Amino acid sequence: MTPNEPEAYTLAAPVEPSALVYDSPHSGRYFPPEIATAATPQQLRWAEDAYVDQLLDGVVPLGVTVLAANWARAYLDLNRAVTDIDESLLDAPWPDPVFPTDKTRRGLGLIRRFVVPGVPIYQRPLRIDDVRERIARLHAPYHRRLAALLEESRRAHGVAWHVNWHSMKARGNAMTPDGPNAVRPDFVVSDGHGTTAAASFTLRIVETLRALGYQVALNDPYAGGAIVQQFGKPADGVHSVQIEINRRLYLDEAAVTTTAGFAALRRDLQTLTTTLLASS
């Protein structure tokens, strides 16, 4: 890692951490400029959950710890298992076990194939050693830190309430589970169909967002990615919920710039947080 490159993540911790931990694995922006890509720098940003980390920065003074990735999702997807690999992107067979999921089959694996349908990311196959370095430098530290934060919360408070934050396109496309032009709600709240968090925690999130005037879906079209599946263990006191924010609420998707809705959405996420803290 060169002096000009960021660390794997940024951690914002309050003076007195509560049992509530947020993370944002897809809001990172850094993509190494020396890597030749088929997509333009602007197009690469279409893959990120742009500004989700900034939407959450107002919750830290409330007592919430926020972990956010610094590197672009187009470079390495932290919300994937390290076995979720598309070997066709590599210059040789992957030497370790490979278990590609539907994400990889749609071009959205650990190493992403397309930014959006028809816009590939890479010009040439990737070297095995380079991919291994990405995992060691970015994926492993992020997951270790999140695991430590949740364990610290569980030990201090007897429970860890974890929200894994994302944003989603206003409409689906050929790479998404709901298909081309599917219209999305304002939020999708996911708990692996009741497996990654207590129903009361999930329901509190859904009801609070609906009370704020938003349209909210549960586990459709997203039921929770690798992070909530890995860390959400309600029987052990760790409750993980994934939240997808519709980008039309705050973002010009093509330009990747915030709109007038950003400030109001940021305030509403603080309100949601206050409600979760009061009942945790």
C-alpha cells in the first residue's frame, strides 16, 4: 500500500459506544488509477453506494459506531465471501476452493465483472497474486474489525444490534434479482427471512421508516448479503439487519452527486437511529 492510498476502512467511534453498530461496505470511492479499466472513472462510481457513509455521519454523536470501507466496490466487494469468485476474470484457475453464488453468475461477485449491464470493468484478466493481495489488504481487515466491534458490543451490553447499510438503484436491471426496470420501494429491510436478527429488531426498523413516510419492503428483492449472513447470530446475541436505500431519495445516479433530498434523508436516518437506541 503506497502512502497515497487509504486504509481498508474508516472507523468513527463515539466516546460512549452503544450496542448499535453500523457498517457501510460499499460506499468506498478509491480505485487505483494505475489499473487499466474498460469503464471510465465516472462509470466505476456507478457501482458504489455513493455517500452512504456521509448519510450516516450524524449518528456517531448519538452513540453509534460506524465502520465504512474506503476502497471502491468495483475493486473488491467486501459484502461477498472470499470463495465467491468468477474464475473467468482470472489469468489462471483459482488455487483455493471456489463456490460462486448467483451474485457471481450475475457479474456481481467478489471481483465484479460489470459496473452495469454492458459496461465491463476490466480490460484484461487479473493475476491470482493481485486478487489475493486485495483480499489480504481490504477484505480481511474489514471483516476482522467488524467482528471485533460486534464482539465488543456484545460483551459490553450483552447484545449487539448491527445494521449493514447499502443503497440501490431506483430501478432494477439485468444484473439485479428483480430484473430490468423493476421499480423499487424507498427502503428494503432484510434479515435473511428472519434468520439474522430478532423479529422485533427488524420490525422496529420497518415500522419507524414507515412512520416517517417511506415505502418499505421486507426481504424483497434483497434478503441480506454475505455480511449479515456471516455475522447475524441471534442465538449468540448478535442481530444483523441489512438496509437498502433507494438512490432516488438523495442521488443523481448518472452524475453520482447528491440532490436536495440528501439533507432530509440524513435527518430521518438520525431519527431512526434515535428510535433504535431508545429501544435497545
